[in-house]
Amino acid sequence: MTTTPDRNRVQLPGISSRAYEHPADRSALVALRKLSGFDTVLKQMSGLISERRLRLMYLASAVRVSETQFRSLHDMGRDAAYTLDLHRIPEIYVQQDPQVQAKAIGFDDPFIVVTTGLLNLMNQEEQRFVIGHETSHILSGHAVYRTMLDILTRLATRVAWIPLGYIGLRAIVAGLEEWYRKSELSSDRGGLLTGQDPEAAKRALMKLAGGDYTHEMNIEAFLEQYNEYDTAGDLRDGFLKVLNLLGTTHPFAVVRVAELDKWQRSGEYDRILAGDYPRREDDAGARVTDEVKAAAESYRASWSQSQDPFIGVLRDVAEGAVNAGERIFNRFSRRDGGQG
């Protein structure tokens, strides 16, 4: 099967997912990749039969994209694999569902599912961004953490009657949810790199908030809306924004558009398209300590740029936690002879 794209997009030979991953996402993934056998254990916990069962379910109840079914989506999947230099084109299934959803499923042979609700909402270039987003999840291997989050969430509900056990698990789940939200920002970047149409990418995310009314919406005004959200109100509003995130796995649409716009304007997007990016062949040499420091710096920059008064109150506490984390990783690094 040919993997030649439909138009002249920049191919990114051998690109590592580290090129587009948010620092908080990347540090966790690099650490996981250093844990030999971790993915094997997680596969056993989730059960490979479950993955096979899901594939059979979609094979029986959805439409598998091919050259003769949903041809445009088939071409988008081919193009995404070509651009990100994947050796296998992930299967895509279309599911009848009015909800706007897309997801990547599986460990060993991951595939993508999109709903008819999403196809009805988005035009082809916006759909291309979504397919690129899900393909980026696959390249990053996000299914490992997502499976762990699902397992722990289910476990937390079973031990809810044990106060201390539930509190401890909820703290872990909250941390995983924060990672999950950052992994979505990572894949938004990957989707932009795949489709290479910044306006279509932002428009697709804006539609998650306002629906198919682009003639009534404006990206710049939506970005101004983010600024108002970031600076909104007093300490009470800041606290309420934190509460609103509890139990969520995706950042709010206005945040996603703003973060993607910020990343594009930073120059990273253009540098990657110009060929300046880490390669997969160098992934084994990535150091956990370096990535943890990068994640800490990312949070520091986010805190310093935020005008939210509640963030200002928490900043000193968070700085102390980050510094403690860095000391712990540095201590382990020295103990291991500097290998990360």
C-alpha cells in the first residue's frame, strides 16, 4: 500500500515523540521507558484479550476505513503515518455516535476510532488534525499510562468505603489526570505537525466549544477569552477553576487553543518542520533527570506567566515540591552513576 501523501507536506523522518511532547508528559514517558518490563506488566493487568475483544467489537459494529470505505479518512491515516514516519498505518474505524469523539486504542496493534458526530462537525482539514492527534498518541505510547489511569480509577471506586485508601488512590488518580491533560496538549502539537495547517488545528479545537458555527466565531477573540479565563476574578475564582479540573482528562477547549497557539508562536513548530528535532534512534539516551528538570521549568514558566491570583498563592508551595522532586531525582542519578 502506498504511503505517499495527498499533497506536499514536510515529512519528518525518524521523528521522536519527544519533539512535540509537553515537558510534563515527556518526563513521565521517558521515565516509564527506562522501567524494563513495565509495559509488559501493564499489558497483563489490562489483559490482551481485552484489546482483541475491542478490535472484534469494532470490526463487527463499526465501519473499517479503507480505499473503498471513507476513502478520505483512509488517505488521512496514510498521510499521518507518512509524515510521522510510522512503519505501519493504524487502522481507523468509524462509529455511529452523535457525540464528538476520537480515540486511539491498544498496545501492540493500536487503532483509531472516530465518531460520526466528529465527522459531521469538522471539515476535512480539521479531521486531518484529529487523525494526526490520535496518531501522535500512538507514536508516544500513551496507551500505557491511560490503561493505568483506568485501572486505578476503577480500583478507587471499589475502595471508596475505606477513607485513607480512597484518599491515597484519589491523589494518584489526580496526578495521572494532570498527566493525561498534558498528553492531550502533546498530541495537539503532533496533530499540527501532521496536518501542517495551524488555522485548521485551532479551528477544530474551537469547534469543541462552539460547534459548527465558524462563521460566527473568531480565533483571536477566542484567545482573548482565554486571557480573561486566566486572569479571571479573585482567589475564589482561581480555587473554583482548580475544582473544575477534578475528574477531567482533557484540558478545556479555550486552554487547548491557547496552548497550541503559544507553542506555534514559540518557534518550535517551524524548527521541527525545518528538520531540527530529536530522532527515535536517540530515545534510549534520553535522561530522566534532564526531562524532570525540563518539566519543572515548564511549570515554573506557566506559573510565572499566569495572572491567576490563586496560582500566585500556591506558587511558593509548588516551587518547594518541584525543588524537592529535583533533589530526589538528582540523588538517584548520582547513585546510578549519572545514568538517566
